[in-house]
Amino acid sequence: MNPERFGRMKEILLTALALPKEERAAYLDRACGEDAELRREVTELLGQKDRTAGIVKTGALENALGEAASPGPRPRMPGQVGPYRILGILGEGGMGIVYRAEQQVPVHREVALKLVRTGIDSAGAVARFESERQVLAIMDHPNIARLFDAGSEDNGRPYFVMELVRGVPITEYCRANRLEVRERVRLHLEVCRAVRHAHRRGVIHRDLKPSNVLVTMAGGQSVPKVIDFSIAKALGEPALGTEFRTRTGQVVGTLEYMSPEQAAGRVDAVDTRSDVYALGVVLYEMIAERLPYDVAGQPLPEAVRRIAEEPPSPLRGAKTTATGRVDADLHTIVNKCLEKDPDRRYGSAAELVEDLERHLDSRPILARPPSTIYQLRKLVGRHRVAFGAAALVFAFLAVFSVTLAVQLGIQRRERARAEAQARKAERVTEFLKEAFKAAREDRGYDATVKETLDAAAEKLAKGERDPEADVAIRQAIGDAYMNFGEYDKAEWLLREALEMQERRLGPAHPEVGTAHRSLAVNFLGAEKTEEAEREARRALEIHEGQRAPDPRLVALDLGVLGAIRLLKYDLDDAEPLIRRQIALYENEIRRSDQTIQELATAKETLAEVLQNGGRVGEAEVIVREVLELRRRTGGTDRTTGVAMSLDNLAYILTRQGKSVDAEPIFREALEIRRKIRGPGHPETAISLRNLGLCLRSLRRFAEAEGALREAAAIQLEALGRETPGYGSVLVELGVLHAAQDHVPEAERFTREALEIQRKVYGEEHTVVAGGLRSLGRILEAGGRYDEAEAAFRSGLAMLEEILAPDDVQISYGLASVAVFLALRGRFEEAAPLQERAVAIVERKQDKDAPERIATLGWRAFILDGLGRFAEAEALRDDCLTRTRRIFGDEHPWIASGLHARAMALRRQRRFDEALPVAREAVAMRRKLLGGDHKDLAASLLELAEILALRGDLGEARPAAREALAIWKKAPFVDPPLLARAREIAGEGENGER
Amino acid sequence: MSAPADRGTISRLLRDIHSLDEVDTDRRNQLFSAVYDELRAMARQLMRDEKAGHTLQPTALVHETFIRLVEQDGATWESRAHFFGIAARAMRQILVDHAREKAAGKRGGGLTRVSLSEAEGSEPPQAWEVLSLHGALDKLARQDARMARIAEMRIFGGLTGEETAHVLRVSPRTVDGDWSVARLWLSRELGAA
């Protein structure tokens, strides 16, 4: 044929291929006319459609490089194999050909005989089979094809003799009989039970697919049977590896049912969950009548990549002969089987059976929270990076690395250079994975990941992919940045993504709304509440404005708005938003793993709202509800969601001052985390830290130190020294020692923490400023006033440098300097600073915010110092009332307020009024802080002064002496205080009377 | 093997390529030589290894070569496609050479595991299959050069439809159409069972 004719032929052929079969003949008549040769050519080629040669099918050549020597003749059927007479061919498997054979002894019957192909470690296989013959033969289950015998030919090739199952592949059966969805599921359930039977006996199939699950008739009933079970095990791993690499047609066929870990050649990662995955694919195919991933015709690396990274095509809406609905639960079950990460699948066939049974029974399926949900502690709007988006970034950035890892999984012989490459590739991939999972601030700041992200962001700028990928990549990287606290970079990317979405879909599309929400969450993390609110409102507007609003999207928007309100301490507005969100989850949104988690989170947020509003009792009830929810749906053995809820509960109890009750709960959470995550896992460190803080508040300092040190060690080991987590534990250790007046230790820890914070966050950062404040307090406690003042002022300067002037954190900085000055009696200097602090919190925070109360309380103290007693008292009164409401009647803050009041009254010479107040302060401090706390000493001195001024030296002296006794043990005491106490006690400098 | 300097050169060469059928044959040849040498060296390495269980696929080899020869940082999606376009041809050449040597009986030892006189239908492609394919592609090229090129890239280089389309500067639809026909045509040529 010459090129012109060929070209013509090609066009006709393509058109014909696109037509339904019935219409082809007519078309060919028209197109070819009299040209018989042309028509013959086209017809021949059309006929090739179903017989494409393996070498060409996927376009990949397997083993073309190394395969064995002589070109041989076409396959022939042997007459006899062992004692079995071969009657015909049943089919081909990847491991060999399956013949129909006749068995004479001990029983005369037809059997299936699989002759294993060469290249498989035959001697080993037979030996393995022999040793396991008992187990395999005993696997007696109605849905598993029995294995009768095994042997080897003279030349060493093994064969296996199995029950002959005459049937059709299960997918075929469903389609041919037009079963409805429910029946298909029931059929699949039987198969799962069979696999469960095998799993219980420690046997993994490894090669489940429709051609290995045949439906046969027995006694008028359709019976699915799993074949090839034992052989997979007997042949062991190398066989699977070989199979994977055999003829292209075969490989793709098997590849499509392979779990990502199998496809990547990581045969050591194959376990029961790989079978679960395959079962998922089979179920998918039974229902949708197509495969979840389009790998047909793809070159091998691409096929593997798709399996490893692409999300499966949606199950619902597939064109299929199955009648009946595919409801959300079924969808969830299938997806759970198909999870890329084996940890997120059902752990074994047994769990899958259970959920299928529940589904058929119309009971709620067991929702197991994905193990990789980390929840931002501060943020309430849960934000989970879609795996699909992440996968696209993999494809973009790591396609080389992933491909290489895949290849290297296969070609295990490369050394040196290849190993280094693989390590690097795996690390990059792993780092990227971590980037997308890590969301906790305590997780650890991995600079390498950040660099990778930066590189990714840069590469983005260099070229466009297709629009959807572009958006998804930006969103994914933006989310990752956000999770690392790089809010500015994230904002930039998320905005771009938003704009692109808007251009592509129009400004009122739900996906655009979701993009607004992502931005909102980012702003929330950066505490830019105004911007966050604006974006979140827009998102809500868009989602509510749809013709058929999706309640889940609306719910998520409400969640973010609620979180914003919560951050601003706008509790009255936050509560109805969250309640509305909860109502949506409880009434309108479909229950699934994910949505149950979201509901739990929303409830937790509500609890926080209530808590902060002082309605701690109600909050506790809700937290307990959430705990129950998590326990029931998660099961304590596989989730740390329960641990988190326990943490929350314990925290609420702590806030109510019920540290004693909280302790066992913290311990329980710790145990769970230890068990599930392991003793060296960062989450365990978090629990240890919480426990440490709890014990510290109970003043069991030695135990607290133990827990905190252990937490530090774990953080150090698991995440490294220069990480926020490690830094923050050091801070707590500093506080621990400060509380015990161990000034040198406290200073050491705090300085080290500060150094780390500088390295992790940069020289100027709010966290570093906080560290400076901590250091200042410790130096102050040690009497090193000049250094302390310098530290406080540095911290403030830093905050003023990096933050907007009305940022709440600046108020902390201002307050730290002001309070320090006030305590030194430098009220005039303190006043303007504190006024500025007050101005900020009055604008930014709700009246019941503890920080605000504290700030105002100090203002009152300063007013006292300036002699403006009436103003001070009014203010202090208000603060005390609010504090009582939140913390109850007994709390160190209240004692401080009383102490200040007593002092103020004394200075106004209102001794009679001052006395009871001072007594109350002493009593409360004694009770809450213990008998040797320096604050108690201060109050005792105050009491002593008042008594002395009333002329009541008899009582005054003992009080003063007690104060002195306490101060004896302290590392440092303000000299004037000491002097005053001695005066009243009648003691000289050396304690003489 | 390639020194870092080579990688730089090759990256640069790739970067400047806009079309594989560029006039600048010098550059094209340079690239081809480099790729061919690398591929062949790697393939030899594998075949020398006695215990080799035929674990390597040509497309894997091509990927590996890409990573060795091209600086990852500068590599764009486009240059990668071009690279693979060249590598596909090189790979084909290598396979054909190898197949010829095998067929002529020069190779052996270490590769043959078990006698395949009773070869089964599901055997991997034999040397003769590679040669047949090679011949068939040549024949196809005489009738439709572009179609043959597409087939070569997909089969030997593992390129996707999109990448092929990019390299040849045609639309993906065209590539799909050609590939569909190529598959049928080659199947018939190779006498599929």
C-alpha cells in the first residue's frame, strides 16, 4: 500500500471503530465502494481488535532484554502430567496454564491441573507446598476451591491439582444475570467470608481478581468459589514478582487488581490488606462494570502511577446493568478497601465482612477514623488536605522520584548509585507525604520539607499544566504551607488557586466557595480574623446560594465562622453558628467516617465555646458525648481520636481546677497513644506533656518533671532538637522549675528553649518574643531586675516590629513590661504601657476572655499605685466577678485580686475593711498554693502589715515570721520586703529577736 | 558512565529543543549518542549479572537513563518528553542489536534458566518477537512515518499519549487515532494468536 491509500484506509478504519458494530458494514459499503482491497484491509484490521498481541497491548515490552535463548515453537498441550491425563485447556494464568485433566486414583474425576511456568523457583515451590500441604488441604470452605494434590514433573516443573470449578468470573455472572446491586453485594460477601477463612489461617491470596473468583451452580444455587488460593502462598513471593513481569497482557490484567504496594514491587509490604484491596476492586467492578482506574493501554510506569496516586473514578453514576441504588455506605466501604495507604483500609477480610453485613442489614457501618487526621489544636475549622490533590503534586514534583522508586522496586539488582537515588527519591516522596499530613504545631518543623515546598512553589511558577492540576497543586502546596505556619506563602498560593477557579468556573461555583474557605482557614491560622471572616462569609454565601445547597459544605463553612468567632472570643455569636453546624450533621448530612469526625470536631468546638463562656458543666457534658462517640465508632484499639477526646475532657476538668480528676484521664490518653503510636511517637510526647502540666498544677513536681523530661526525650529523638515541639517542652520545664523557685535550672531551660525558638522560627517571631517574656519572668524571680527588664523590653520591641499595632499579642508584650515596672513600684512608667495594652484588648477581645481580665486586673493594680483607688476598685471588682464566674470561687487569680485589694485598702488606711480581705487572701493562697509558696508569704506580710498598723502586734508577728520562714528557702526576695517583715517580726538581720 | 558535566550538557541540549525533527542534526545526534551509550551500558550491566531474573523492563531503563543524564532541577515536562522521544529510538536500537546477537547465537549463559522447548503461550516475547516488531515498524514507517514513530515512542519509550503528542507537535487526538490503528496493524503483522 502506498502512503496515500494507507492514509485513506486509516481514516475509514478510525471512523468504523467509532461506530457500533451493526452499522459498520453499511458504512464500509459507502466508504469503500468498489475498492475490494481497501475493504478487505479494513475488515481484517477490525478483526484484530480482539486479538491484540501482548507485545503491543500496553505498549510496554517486558523482559525483551534478557529473556532466554532460542525462539521456540508455539505451545503444545502435554498428554500427561504425572498420573493425570490432560484433556484440554481451561485457561491461562500468570503462573502457568490450567488444564482440564482426569484423575484416576484414588477417585475417578475431572480436575483442574495447573502447570507452573518455568522461571519460577520450582524446587522451592514444591518443597514449600509439601510442608504446608496439611494446612492448605484443610482449608475446607464451601467457597474455596479445594487443592487436592501437587507434584512435579521429571524436569522439575511443579503442578497443582485443584477442584475443577466450572463457572464464570463473578463479574461476568453479575452482568449476564443483571443482578441488582444488593444481590451483587451479597455475592461478594460470600467471597469475603471465604477470604476471611483463609486469613484466619494465615493464608493470603495475593492475586484476587474476577478470573480467580468463579461462580458455579450447585444444587440450583449460585456458589462463588475462589480458586488459586493455595498456590499463591506455596509459590511464595518470587513467583509473584515474576508474574508481575510476565507478558504484558497478563501483567496489566493482574496489575489492575494490585494494591499500590504490590504494584510498586514492595512485596514485603504485602499482607491481608492487599487482599482487601483486591476485594475492593472486584466489588467495584461487580457494581460499576468497569475498573476503578483506567490503566488499559497505559505504559507500565503510568499504570503504576495511576494506581498509586489517582483517586478511583466515582462509583455512583457508572453505566451498569446493576439496578438499585449505590448508597453512601456502600460507597464508603468500597473506598475504604481502595485506600492507597494500607493502614487506612480494613485490616483484614474479617472487618470487611463485618461492614458488608452491617450494610446489608441496614445498620450503620463502623466508621473508623483515618489514622492520619491530625487536628490543629488552635484552629477549629478542620482542614484536611485532599489526597487527590496531594497526589497531583506527587505527579508533578516527584514523578521522577516515584517512577524511580517503582522501577527500583522491580529491578532489585542495581546497587550504589541506584541505591542512593532511591533513598533520595524515597525521602523526597516521604517528606512530601509528611508535608501533607502534618498539621499539628507540635509536629516538628522539617526544614527539608519546607525547602521542598519552596521548590515546589517555584516550579509552579515556571509552567502551566492543565487547569485542574494547576489549581489542585496550588491548593495542596498552600495547605501544606499553612500546616507549617507559613501563612503568607500559603495565602499567595491559595489566592492564586481561588482566582484560577473563579476564572474557570465563575464566581458562584461551590468549588470557588470552598476555595474561599481554604483562604479563611489560612487567615484564621494567622489570626487575621477580619480577613478570615470575610472569606468565610463569602464561602457560606456561595454555598447557601446554590440551587441545591450541599449541607456538608455549608456545615464546614459554619465551622470556620464559628472558629473565627471563638478566636475573637465572640462567644455569643460563636455558639449559634456551631449549634447550627451540629444540627446539619445530625439531621441532614450522610454519616460516614469523615462526617462523623467532623461532627465530633464541631461538638468539641462547642464545648470550647461553652467552656470559655464559663459554662463548664455543659461543656463537660458535650466533651463526654464526643468521647463516647469516638469510642463507639472508632474502637480504642485503632484510633487516637479517643485519646484526643480524653485529652479534651481532662483539660476541661483541669480548667475547673479538678486536676485530680483529670490526671487519670490524661494517663488513659497517654496509654492509648503509647499503645497505638508507640512509646517514641510525637503524639505520645504530647500526652506526656499534658500529663506533665497536669501534675505540675497539682504541685507534684517530681512526677511532672519525669513526664516532661520523657516528652522532651521523645521529641528530641523523633523530631529533632530544633523543632517547636522540643522548644515548647523545654519552656514547660522552665516553668516547672520556676514554680519551685529553682531559678538556675529554670533559666537554663528557658534560655535553651529561646535559642531553639530563634533557630526554628527566625530571629524575630512572636514565639521568640514569648520566650523572652518567659526568660524575663525567671530573671525577675531571681532578682536580676535589669536583665529581666531588658528581656521584657526586647520582647515588646520585637512584637512591635513584626505585628500590626493593634495585634493582641502586642498587648501581652506591653503588659509584661508594665507589670514588671509596676511590681518595682515604677507606676508612672508602667501606666502608659498598660493603657495601650488595655486599649488593644478592649477592642479585640470579649469581656470574658481571661487574657483581657488579667490585663484589666493589672491596670487596676497600677491605678492603685497612682493613687486612683476608686477607679481601681471598680475595675478590680468587675474582674473578680468575671473570674469567679469562669474559674469558680477559689483560684490563684482571685487570691491575687484579693491581695491587691487588701493592699489598696491598707494604703487608703481603711484597715478594718482591709483585714478580712487580707485574711481571705492568705487562706486561699495557703490552700491553693501550699504552705511554702512565695505568694503566700507576700500575703502573710500584707496581713502582718495591716495587723501591725491596727496595733495588733500579737497576731502580726507570727504572720511575719511565717513569711520569713518561707522566704528563707527562696533563692531571692526583694530586700525591702524582707526588711519590712523583719521589722514587724522583731527580728534583726540574722534572725535575732 | 556520565559525569555531572555531561548532565549539564544534555540538559542544555534538551532545553533548546523545540522539535525533535529539528534541522540541527548535530544536536540531535549528540543527544542520541549520549543516550544510546548510556542505555547500552546499563543494559550490558544487567545482562552481565548472572543472577539477573530478567527484572528490567526497557521503559524502566529509559527512565533510569533520564535521571542519570538530565539535571533534575532544570528538567521540565517538555524536555522530559523530548528526551524520551530520543530514548525510545535508542532503546529500540539496543533491543534490536541485542536480539540479533541472541538470534545469531552469540549470547547465552546466565540468561537461560530452563529450557523452553515446551514454551507456553504466556511466554514473554522472544528475541524473534523483537526482531519481528522492528521489521514491522520499519514496514509501517514506509506507509505512515508518523504512525510508526508514535508506536515506537509508546512501545519503547513508555511515553504517554500526551507526551507523544507534544514531542511530535500534533494533537493528542491524532496520536490516539494513530495508535489505535497502529496496534491493529502491528498485531496483524506479528500474527497474533
